[in-house]
Amino acid sequence: MIREPEYPIIEAKDVKPSHDWLKVDGVFNCGAVKYKDKYLLLCRVAESCREQKEEELQIPVYDELEDALKTVTVHKAEMEAYDFSDSRMICKRTPSGIAKIKYLTSISHLRLARSSDGIHFAVDEKPALSWNGRYERWGMEDPRIVYLEEEATYCITYTAVSELGAMPAILLTKDFESYERLGAAFPPENKDVVIFPRKISGSYQAFHRPVPFEIGTPDIWQADSPDLIHWGNHRHVCGVSEDGWENGRIGSGAPPVYTDAGWLHIYHAADKNSRYCLGAMLTELQEPGKIIKKAKLPIFEPEKDYETNGFFGKVVFTCGCILEGGELWIYYGAADDKICRARITLQEIMDQLSA
């Protein structure tokens, strides 16, 4: 895997805040597609309140009743009851001692960036999509884009987040100007939904990642649908390992890539210390949940300073790849606050896979 260039291609300083009282904490985890003669990234932009008072913590939250962004205030007297150890969230312990997320420290929306060469991007001044309804009160996160060949339509999956949980939702567009919302596809908690670019056995196929609470681990599952709205026939694809780089959680990254040998999946996994790496596996063309081969080791790890240090360090996380000839361009979020690009040939990936 080659980092090209060996620096972030989009950073927080390149993005204008959606409101003048907000600041951009990070731009990362983008869907990627080639549309006409341009490369498009649909980026997750995380924002927090620009000004904070010494005795209070201000948190942005979407008010669906007034269709406006507002702030929630946590006073200093309340702060002792919260856990601030994770920069992404504020947790509060329940009477049983289990830590539950009370707030996110930022709210995310989706923003387009455009390029003629796939490296130098201009970020739109305004969000492509922002919050809508009670399920997005805490934001829209981690978009993936896939071109549905039969419909000549682009399908966008993303995570809608609120105090009710994190759940995957779906959008459709033909021009990246107007969007049709299909709503939530799976109930919470679930993330990392990728949809296959063509129907298989007459049905849309998706990988998703439910998060069990008491029994089980965050694994990759498969589901199918007749219409992108009603999903069922859920079955397990693969799960975390007992040790090594996949012993924390595992989830899909970019949408599956068609090859003659099978569906190529670039996915992410984290260990128990929340170090995120990228892996690769190949699944059957007609049985996409059946794994043919899988890389035993990560194909990409956080090693550069801009990957190990940031809003949440030691993270490389992809939501989008673009296939150019026999080369895969992987757009990835580094340390939860910047976007980078790496490239690798399909043959190099195949050489790392084993049965």
C-alpha cells in the first residue's frame, strides 16, 4: 500500500463551519465516487461549539421540532458524574455501573468535496446534507456511496445518530444535488452498512454490523431486500478474533468491488485498545456472504504521525474506494479528523489473501 501523497488531502482548516458559532473539529470517513469527469468525496464533517465557558460545556444538538441547531449545556456541578476519557463522547454511569453515552462532543453533517485529479479537492462551502428528523439529533456519520447499475442511481448509506441510538439510513441521488431519503434501514445499534452495486438472485444485498449488548460481538452480517427499504434474511458473515488486530470489533469499510474472482471487501477492524486497521477479503459472486479468501494481517495500519495523532488517534478507517484501471484508490479517515489517500493494485491485494 502506497500513501500518495504522504500527507492529508483534506483537513479541518479546509472546511468552512456550517454556522458561525461552530468550529470544525474534523473532516474524515468519506464516501468516494467518480461522477462524470470529477472525483467526489462525501465527507463527514464534525463540529463543536466555538466558544466554551469555564463553568459550562456547550454541546450542539439538532432540534427536529424547530428544525434548527441548538446547544445543550452541561454545568460544572454535573461534570463529576460524567466520563470524558474518550474525546468523541461523554459517558455517564448507570446505577448498575455500566457506562452509557450521554452526549457526543460534536455533531456531524455530510459535505461534498470535488477534484479533477483525485488528490487536490475543493470543499463545498455548505453541507450537501444536514440533519432531518428525530433520528439525526446527534448527527449524520460515515457515508458510503455505491452506484446501482440497474437503476443508474447512486445509493448513499450513512449512520443516523441520536439519543435513541445509532442506526443506518439510506439516501438516493442521480446528480448529487437533490436527494431522496428512504429512512432508517436497520434499528439501533447498527453501523457500517455497505450495499452491493448489483442485485444478486433478484435482491439487493447489504453487509451490516449490529452491536450486541450482552451476548455476542460486533460482527459483519448479511441481509437482503427487494426494495432497499425492507431488509431481512439476516445471516452471519464473519466476526472478531480472540486475539490479534481484530479482537475488538469488525465492520465493512468501502462498498464491495466486483472482480472476476469474487467480491473484494476492504473492511476495518479494531483491537481491544481501539487501534483501527484495514483488512481485505474476497467473497463468492453469487453467495456474497461466503468468504473465499481473507488476509491474515492488516493490509494497512496507522503508522504516520497524522494517523496516530489527532482527535482520536491510531485510526485508519475507510468508507470509500475508487477503482482506476487495476488500481484501487482508498480514501480513508486518519485519527478521526482528516482525509488521506492510499493506493494499491488489485493484484497486490489478491497476493495477500489466503484461503
